[in-house]
Amino acid sequence: MSQLPKQPTEVSVPTSADVARLAGVSRATVSYVLNNNAAVRISEPTRHRVREAATQLGYVPHAAARSLRAGHSRLVLLPSGHIPSGPLHQYFFQELQAGLRRLDYTVVQYGSAGLADDEAVRAWAELRPVAVVVPPGITLTPHGTDVLTRSGAKAVITLGPEPVAGAHGLVMDQRRVGASAVAHLLARGRRRIGVVMPREPGLTPFSEPRLAGARQTAEPAGARVCPLPLGYEEESAAELAGRWRELELDAVFAYNDEYAMLLMRALQDAGVAIPGDTAVIGADDLLLGRLLRPRLSTVRMELAMDQPLAETIDRLVHHPGSAPVHQDLLRTGAVHRDSS
Amino acid sequence: MSQLPKQPTEVSVPTSADVARLAGVSRATVSYVLNNNAAVRISEPTRHRVREAATQLGYVPHAAARSLRAGHSRLVLLPSGHIPSGPLHQYFFQELQAGLRRLDYTVVQYGSAGLADDEAVRAWAELRPVAVVVPPGITLTPHGTDVLTRSGAKAVITLGPEPVAGAHGLVMDQRRVGASAVAHLLARGRRRIGVVMPREPGLTPFSEPRLAGARQTAEPAGARVCPLPLGYEEESAAELAGRWRELELDAVFAYNDEYAMLLMRALQDAGVAIPGDTAVIGADDLLLGRLLRPRLSTVRMELAMDQPLAETIDRLVHHPGSAPVHQDLLRTGAVHRDSS
């Protein structure tokens, strides 16, 4: 038991006053050194002494107290809980977190799953973030933007498929995904196109605009688009495949690669030839899609940004009155493999 | 432009004093009502008036200020950035967040990717969480536990594969996964077993104990275990499959279903019969694994808890001096399909 640290009840939490006493400096000096305040000139030996004392005592500055003193926070809030698991979004959020940390922001994610829109916004506002980055799948209303702004947020940014009044919009227009998929299928000579609509909750903010993009692209070509509800389970796919011939489709855009893999397997098991009878295309360019036979065609997505999002956020925080930013980040392109 | 809210520079942030004035009550009453303090009796009409005034002004309580006044926070911190994307972990963290919210905690995730262990712990401590739940894949040291405890954390809980001195351990012993996979392969008559070790960073906290569990199970049966480094890309899988016959293996536990799907396809392309020449088993029981032919055998994982983790955390927060909790949450079992 000797290697166990003392139990919490016996621990006295060290304060900046303790650090100041041990280092032989003022509390203000401790604060300047540990908060990396570059505006105040403090000699390197003194800085060293303060850091040593802090380490020895196990003292860590209090982010919330610092925020209250400064009158604003360095907290950037990323509501989470609905972020799709595609590789694009994962990479995007990791880069954003790293970029904001380099600019000395504290980035936290807050799980909003299960909260109504207004409850969620109130919960976010309680944390007094200086900026809020709302991912696609979470509804931000003009009222929500107003609550956040009034509670001190200097930048409210939506990454959703649609812009929101009062918020900056760095949107990812999901219609492009459906448009790229259907343009590819049209180029392959297909005219009767099914579009998979996942039955799973939380995906509507993606599936609806993808369907809209598919329709916008199909109509001028005189092609037909047919929405196909599909649950992410083998039974649902088998049921859809069982009535495939009645649908008289010659192609399907299957929402993403996972649904495409599920449906393609069910179609093959039902005797539908891929791509002979029906062409299949997914989205996300997952490695797993390349393992099937035929290899799955897909829509690849990339983000185009003039500057890193972290720097855009920092600029908005420092110039809160500037004109609304509106930029569509999403670039898409079909990747032709063997299933289409 | 008329529907845009006022620009942030023109907004005056409403305070609890403004709410008190509008509702005709004291600031203390505002605080009691909006913080749901049940210990103070306030009439329903007064509560209603306070809430109406807060809504009208767009006032939201300040979580950090409330924490400072109370002397402790209600913030539960989940460091993130390495949480594996398996369905088990996703579900687990959603349930945990919902459970803690019901108990009136504020749960935030903090991305620690790219921070050294000590930097990460200091960043967590700055947020002054009352509890920290460290997921597998993030290293918590006894020193880190001490820093967190000294900064006010009343419960530090590791979910990692191994317990940590000073922290409560609700661990998920990943050795069970390797043990279940190998026990299944032994029962199918296999004795020369490869174990895939992913080359991708961040997976070692899972792959090493899975290998250890595989070895512990193979040895008493006189079976051989051979670690097989594999990158998550087709080239790496083709390279491994190309020298498969030299390895003289009759089975492989492929870390998880995704690596198993990748390797099984490469083995098939190299002319290795599955399961005739080599049995393959993954882990996670992904739906996609059932789409391959042969259908992928897998290790299914479940969590066993005496009570919801949120309630355990709440108990530890209220009894910080209690004896260290140690519980292994993971239950595993092989699911036999057609690849083994």
C-alpha cells in the first residue's frame, strides 16, 4: 500500500499563494509566469523558481478562475454526440483541436445527445465559451445563437449543411455528395436511380441534403430518383433486395460505404448482378469498401479551407463585430471502381 | 439583414442582478431557482417569475462561477482522442454522459491527442474537474493521479487495461479478448496461431494485452503464438499474405474485425483457403464482418457493471476517502461463424 498517494480527504489543495511563498515572489508574479503572460517582463531565473515551486507543490492554475478574472474565457466548445464516424470528420476535429491548442485555447467537447435543442444551448452557455463550433447533426437556431452571444460567445460557427442567421457558417454542403454520386451514375448510362435513406436516427441532416443533391442532378438529365429507406441490419437489406426487381432501378447511391456494402451483399444474395443489373456507389472511400468484390465505387470527400479553421476562429474572437463568414468547405468527387 | 441578432459588440451580457430586478426578488433567490437548489423552499409562482425573467433576458447561469462559489465543481472530465471507434465504447460513453447529466453533472470531453502525458494531466487539472474518467489508450500515472487529486478531483477512475496506483480502476482487461479468440481456435483444432499487431499508433494499449491473453491461453495447450505486425492498408496485407506459407500458421486472431476483413481478403487473393488452410477470427462483432464470404467469426464484448458507472462516480465523489474500487468490466465470448 506504500506506493498509494494520500487519500483525497487528507490532501490540502495547493494555491498560488503557496507557490508564491515557496518561490519568494508575489502572487501576481506566479500568475504571470504560469499563465505565460508575455506582456510582463520577468527574469528567467525567477520564472524557473516559480515553475519549480509549482511542480514541487503540484499546483495547477485554475482555468475558470483565470477566465473570470480576465472577463472572458479561452474555452472553445465543440458540442458532440452526433459527429459521424467517417474518417473526414475524425481528422477534421483532431486538426481543429490541435490548432486551437497551439493558439492557447482550451477545447472541450460536450455531449448533447438526448437534450432538446434549447436545453442543449443553455447547457453550452453555462460553460461560457468564447467560441462555439456546432457540428453537422446538431440544430442551431437563431435563438440559440442569440443565447450564446448574450452569454459571452464572440464567435458562433455552424458546420451544418445549412447556414444559420446570426452564426458564421463554415458549412459542408452535403448536397454535393448526392450530386457527385448521381453525376457519376448518369455518366455510366444509368437513369433509374435509388437513393438509400438510413432509418437510423441522427442521420437525417446528412441524408436529406444528399437526396436533394441527387434530385437536382438527376432532373435536368431526365433521370428518375427513388428514395429507399434502409435500416443498418441484414434483415432490412434482405427485405429491400427481395423486392428489388419491382422497383425497376438500374443504379443506387447508398448514402455511404457502410450502407452500400450492406445493400450490395443483399442484392448479390438475391441474384442481382452488380454492376450488370444495378450499379452501386457509396461515399467516404472506406478501405473496407475496396475489400468487397466487385470493389465498391464511392464519393470521396475533402475539405477546402483558405486558412486553418483554428485561425479563422481566433480572428472572429478578436473581431466579433466583423461581417458573417460564409464558406462551403466540402469538395467531392466520384471514385470509379468495379461496382458501377 | 433584419433577422440577424445584434452584433456581439453591442450586446450587454445579462446578469443574475438583471433577472432579480425584473422578477422583483433577491439575487440569492434567482440563484436558488436557476440552480435547482431543492434545499431552499421557494413558492412555485416565484420560481415561475424568475424563470420567465431569465428567459426574457436570455440569462444563463455561469457554471464556472457557480463552481467557484460552491468550492467544488460538478464537472466530470472525459479525456478523449484515443477512444476506439468500436460500438461497445461508443455506446458506453453515450450512456455514461446521459447518466451523469441525470445526476446534474456537467460532462465534457477534452481532446488530449498530441499532448505528452504530464501536459495532458496539467491541462485536465486546469479545468478543476470533480471527477476524471480516463479511457483506455491514455496513460494515467500515479503522479498524474496525484496532480488531479490535489487540484480537487474527488474521483479519478481509469478504464484502461491495467489498474493505476491511487486511481479507482474500472478496467476492461483486454487480455480476455485474446484469450477468448485463442480458446475458440484451440477448440477448432488449431495449434499454430498468428496474432495481428496493428502498426497504427495508439492501439498498443489494446493490442499488447490481447497478445498476452492469447499467449496465456495457448501455452498450456502446447500451441504456438506468432505476433504479426500489419498496417491498415491493402499493400501491408498483401505483403503479409505473400509470405503466409513460410509462416506455417493454421489460424490467425486478427486484432479486430476490420483488420480481420483486410487480412482475410488478402489471404483469399493469395490463394489461402479460409478456413481450410487458415482459420480467421476478429473482434467487435461488426455487422460488416457478416457481409464477407466466409462470414467472419468474432469475439463479442460486453460490459458487466453492478450499477451504472454514473452512480458509481457520484458515490465516489461523495465519499472521496473510500477504499479503491477495482472491477473488471469486460465480458467476452467467441461467436463462431464460417471463417474458423
